[in-house]
Amino acid sequence: MLADGAATQVMAPADTAAYAWAPAEPAKKKRRLGLWIGIPAIAAIVALVAASLVLIAPGASVAGVGVGGMTQGAAAEAISNRLAQTTIEFTGTAGNASVSGAQLGASVDATRLAEAVFADHPMWKVTDWFAPSTDAAIALDPAKAEAALRAALPSLYTTPTNAVVAFDAATANYTVTPAVAGTGVDLTAVQSALQTAFNAGQTSVKVSPAQAAVQATTTTDAATATATSLNTMLDTVGFYVGDERTVPVDRAVAASWLTVAPNAAGKITITANEAEIQKVVDTLPAAVDRAPVNATTITDTDGKVLSAQTAGVTGRTIGATAGIAAAFAAQIAGGNAAYALPVTETPFATTLLARSIEVNLSQQKAYLYENGVVVQSYLISSGLPGHDTNTGRFKIYAKLKSQNMGNPDLTKAPNYYTKNVPNVSYFNGDEALHGAYWHNNFGNRMSHGCVNMPLDAAAYVYSWAPIGTPVWVHN
């Protein structure tokens, strides 16, 4: 160090280029050009891989429609658009006209086809690139196609006539006027031509139109089936209590309730007029309601039923009739014309009459008993001595309104012949209670063994005593 603060200079070696305190040279930067080039390439590769997972392979087609490189959605749209634009050009005597697939209502399951071609030929599957075209089945909307063809080729169309069902008053039956077929363009041939053109990848095809029968929407068979059903209903139409058709309805009246007509689809429908049915419903109480009728039954003295003198009849009441007309109208429209009426029934009572006949030979009288009480008595004439009427307990086993008795040859037994003996009731062999018109000596023995009775008495016994009535003959 020098005095007075003077600085001391230190000298560097002779080969040193700079002083020791000078700043150092900055380090050189590394070159990164390769990195900047690599990032876009990697991104492109990633994008390509991602695209290959959702796109259809190049060269793939459906019905001639190229769908390679498309998504499934785009492919479906392309297929549908091509079909809609495919045109059929008609040539021939009917004139020239054309209709498109869209006008014909042509459709194809484009979504399913696109899904299928992608599943079979995805872009990532390089071995399936440029695969053969896939065919596609098309369908036509019949109504839309007919309208388009009728507009394009009107001279080829005649309108069919529907079958008609109508009531014939002369026969009181429904009859059928048959359908008459019309004519039109053969839709099957049109669809086939469109199908061939579409699968071949053609956007148009020329066709000579062919005619075909156009059936009526209401066919003769359908009308006949309806008429048969209606006539069956007319055979049974009415209001029923159980199995009894209590209130029948005239066939013409029932037919006047009904409207029989085809709907828009040609199906014949049946509707019934509720207001007209109500007119008959209003008469039901008078026709249906009745009081019970008690039964009277004839028995023997043991209680065995011999006959019904008066048949019992159950009483019934229909009550309120609200809603019947509406319910019956709906039922008839469904094909059933037998309406079951709801009624309240009242049972009948039964009276038993135990009947028997007593013949008292010593008194020469006959007594008629009912439930043990004498209701009639008559003088009779029983068998003469040698032709005595047999005693015992018997039952009437046969009855004849009139009979010739005896033998026309009077030289032979029983040596008598009487014609037209009335009201004969047999109770013991050839012994019977019967009328005697040839004498009036009742109260005395007069017969050959039978029990003679006055004519009115025999007639009463004949109707009063059924077969099986007990007969007690005694002295």
C-alpha cells in the first residue's frame, strides 16, 4: 500500500485478455427446434386416432351411397337423402311422369344401416377399407304412394266401390251389395323398381307402369260377416228375464235403431240410437211387472203329487229403468241384442189338495174327499148280484173320455154291448167309474160291476180325479 491513500495497481499476467474484475461471458442457450416441431405432429396423430374411432372406413357405401369418412349420423342422413331424391320416371301410353322416393313415402332404416356399416367397417380397421356396397331394404307408405301415383298417372286409376250392408224390409233381414274392385298402378312393381335402382346407386330409373286391381276398403267378405252378425241379433233381439224373452222387439223396429256404416279405415261399425231404444224401455214396467200366482197341486192321501191343478207363477218387478237404453245401445254395438233385465222376484205359495174317492155300496153313494173333507157326493149304481163290484182299496190307473163296452155279439160274454160310454175312470181291472145315459135309477144296483154315475157326476169325477187318485170301495 502507498502512502497518502494512493491505490496500488496489480497487473495481470501478460497472457490474460481481461482484467480479473470484468463480468463473465453468458452461457450459450440450447437449441429446442425439434420440440416445437414435435408437438403439432403428436396432436395430429392423436386427432387422427380419435377420428378413426368414430368415422366409417374410406370407400364404404350403402346402396351406392358413399359414406366413407362420415360419422354414423352423417351417413344415416346421406342414405335417407339419396332415397328421397331417387326418381322413378314413368313412360308409356299413360303419359310421361315422374315421382320421387320422398313423394312415394319411401323409407329405409338409415340409422340401423349406418350403425351396421360402421360396426363392420370402422376407419381404424384398415383391412376393411373400400369394402363392397351394402344393400338396403326400402318400404313405401301405401296411402302416400297411391296419392302420388294417382296424381302422376290419373288415367290408370278407377275408384273401387265399397260393399254395403242394408236392411231389406221385404225379408226383414240385412243384405249385402258386393264390393267392386277398382284399378291403379301396381305398387309392388313400383317398389321393386325403386329398390333395384336404389341398391344399384342410381338416382333415377325408367319404368313402364303396370296396372293392378285396387280392392275396396270395405270388402264383400267383411260386409257379409257383418250382415250375418246383424241377422243373428235380429233373431234374438229383446229384453230377457232369465231365459225368457219377456219383451221381444220386432226385427224392423230393431233395425230402425241401428246405423251400419264403414269408418275411415273401411271397417263397418254399428251404432244404436239410444233415444229410439228408450221408447221401448218406457213400456217395460207394464210388460214385465206381475203379481205372483199361487200354485195348486193335487196329491194322494200319502202326499204323493199327482198333478198340478194351477201352475205357480213367480211375481216380479223391474223397478227403475234409468240407464237401460244407454246400456242396451252399447251392448248392441258390441254384437249382443239380448238384454238381461234386472228384476226383483216374489215367490208364489203352493196349496196341496189331497184327493180321494169313497164308494159306499150299502148306501149306493160315492163321496169325493179333499184334504179329508167331503166336497161332493153322488148316488151311484154298482154291480147287480152275480156281477158284484169288488171291495178294496184301489187307485185310478187309466182314463178314457169315451169307450164302447161289452161285445157286439150278444150271444157271447159279457152278453151286453153299450156304445160310447162317457168319462171312464178305471180303478180295478175292468171296473170303472163312468157315466150311464141308459138309465136314471141311481141309488140302486144296476151294472155288470162298474160304478154307474149320472152323466154330470161322471164328467166331474173324470176332470177332478187325476190318475193315481185313491178309490176305497166297501159295503
